[in-house]
Amino acid sequence: MPPASTGASTLTVAASPQPSPAAAAAATAGPSAPDRLEPGRPGYRRMSFALFAAGVATFALLYSTQALLPAVSASLGATAGQASWTVSAATGALALCVLPMSALSERFGRRQMMTASLTVAVLVGLLVPFAPSLGWLIALRAVQGAALAGLPASAMAYLAEEVRPKALVAAIGLFVAGNSIGGMSGRILTGWVAQLWGWRAALGAVGLLAVACAVVFHFMIPRARHFTPGSLNPKALAKTVGGHLADPLLRRLYAIGALFMTVFGAVYTVIGYRLVEAPFNLPQGIVGSIFLVYLVGTVSSAAAGKLVARLGRRGALYLAVSTTAAGLLLSLADQLAAVLLGLVLITAGFFAGHAVASSSVSRTATKGRAQASALYQSAYYLGSSAGGTLGAVAFHAGGWAGTVSLGLLAVLGVVSITLYGTRAARAERRRLMPVASVPN
């Protein structure tokens, strides 16, 4: 099946919520060098632990308020839409800063950028629990998100430069596993701590977890041996970015990633409000534990490659969309078991669809793969930011049914883009067919 038929290119199997940077790094890794890191060589284990810790800290901090939104609303007298900005401000700032941070890492070094980003984000994280008002809380979270943008922008490039190609996938897997575990454990930790001591103590606990991770990273990350500083060239960067945005296939991939994340951000920002209210009336700790469903996403993203092999890229994408839509509809029921099953289906569908789209970006881009991947991250986190805010507004206006309607609208957008890509591919084949049939 032609790549354009699904809005995706050749699939590289993804086993995490953030597969696109991994694919980009793997595609741009240089030739093997005798002193590059690999399992069994000095420094590889230290590097793996360091980046795993950095991944845990990054996503524990980034989504630290998501499981706490009902408590934040009650404490600060905020609506769901207003409180959701404590998540959207962080993810939105990260989305806007990924490209600039990736450019700075080219000039000042990957290790230096990761260290500076993690240090600033952790320091801000220690201030967040003391925010005197919702406005201050949102502002601090935006600064935190901007700081965190330097870590994913640099980590994959660091691995591509310092690790032997044959060991690169395993090294990236550990960093991404840290992302997943940080995102899940941060939400669970905040849920249970908030139930016992309040949401400010919960944010403090995440801050202390991030401090511990930052200390591990600082003392264990090996110095870079293969980084060559480049010059900051805004014109060249703008030209590369403009070229990617002019590519219709890449634009479709970015839009698909953003729309899938809009669904996911809306659902997981608002689900806490739904579950603490009647008829469920769940305590905060149990609501935080709902995020264990994230483990389903790890399985479904890992299975995306097999789905593509069996169904084709278009079939896998449609299956992901159908699964997500079925989960949204099932979550409308007032039975807890049905809601939980709905969350499982939404999570599985989201991660499978995200894997199909994100792992195709670096394959589609023939030049500037790092920037292509950064643009996907920007679209992804902008979708998260928009989904969180719009989902909360929809919940305030129409309850959970309003949030589900928003999700179904985003799903319809993915279907429309995929159908458009299919028609465009067929038209291109028809246009080239007479040329291809001319004998040499």
C-alpha cells in the first residue's frame, strides 16, 4: 500500500508513548565508532540509568497536576476549564519550545542542555506547591514546561551520537520507558498523597522525586565524546521547518498526531472530575490509580507493527480510530466497569494510532529528520494542551457527554485526513501510470 494512502509512511515499531524521536534518532545515527557506548562497555549502564531517571523526572513533572485537578478546583475555587490550564500551560509551552531548544543543543551540547533543562524544571517544581493562586500556579507550570522542552529535544540526539547503532534501540527504549513510568507513577503518587495530605503536598512529593532523579542523572550521565558544536543559523532552521510544513504527507501526520492527542488529553484531564462525582464518588487515591491503564498503551504501541503487517497501514489506523471511538462511547455508561473498559479501549487505540503516525515522520522526511520529529512533538503537545482545555470546557458545558463529543469530533478529523490521503495517493498513481508504462 502506498505510504500516502494512510497519511503515514513505512512503520517502525514503537513500544512507547513517544516513539517518533526514537525513530528520528535511529535514522540519523552515524557510523559505528570504537569508543561508542554499547552493552558491556564502560559507561553504557551509567548512561542508561541516567537517561531513565531523566525520563521519569520529565513526565512526572509535566503531568503532575493532571490527577489533582478536582482537588485544585475545590481548593482554589476554579472551574474544570480554569484548572485544566495547569496541565495545558506546561504541555503548550513545551510544544512551543521544542524547536528552539533543539537548535540550542546543536550549539551548546546535548549533555549541557539536558542538565540545564532538568535543573530549571526541578527548581520550578519545588516552587509549584507554594503557588499562592491559580494564576501563579499556571505561570509556574508554563515555565516548567518550557524548561522541560530541552530534554527530549537533546536526549535522542545524545544517544544517536554516543551509542553504537546496534545498541541504539535498546538505549532509546530505556529512556522512553522512563517517560512512560514517570507519567504513570507521577499521577499515581499525586493521587494517593493528595488523599492523605492535600494536593500541595502531592506536588511537593513529585518535586522531591524529580530532585532524586536529577541527582542520579547529574552524577551518572557520561560526558559527550562525539558532539561537534554547530552554529546557530535561524535562516537554515526556518528553511528546513518550512520545507517540512510544505510537505502534504508530513502535514497529515502532524495533524493525525495532534488529533489523537486531543482525544487523549481531553479524556485524561476530565476523567478525574467524572469519577469523584456521583454515581462513582471515588476517593482521590483511587482516581490517581486509574492511570495504571497507561500500561495498556505500552502493549498496543508495541503491537502496532504486527497490526500493520496484517492489516496494512490504513487498516491499522482505522482499527485504532474505531477502538478509540468505541471506548469513548462505552465510557458514557454509568457503570464503573464500563467506564474502565472504555478507558482501556481509548488508551489502546490512541497509542496504536500514535505509533503509526509518529514512527512514519522520520521515514517520510529525507532531510532535517530531527526538525521533522520536533515538529511532530510540537503538534503532539499542542494537541494535548488543546484537548485538556477544550475537554474541560466541554465537560463544564455538557458533562462527560460533552467531552466525549469533542473526542468523537477529533476522531472524525483523523478519519477525514486518512480518507483524503487515500484519494490523493490514488490520484497520484493515476497521474504517473501513463508515464510509467512508456518503454525505455
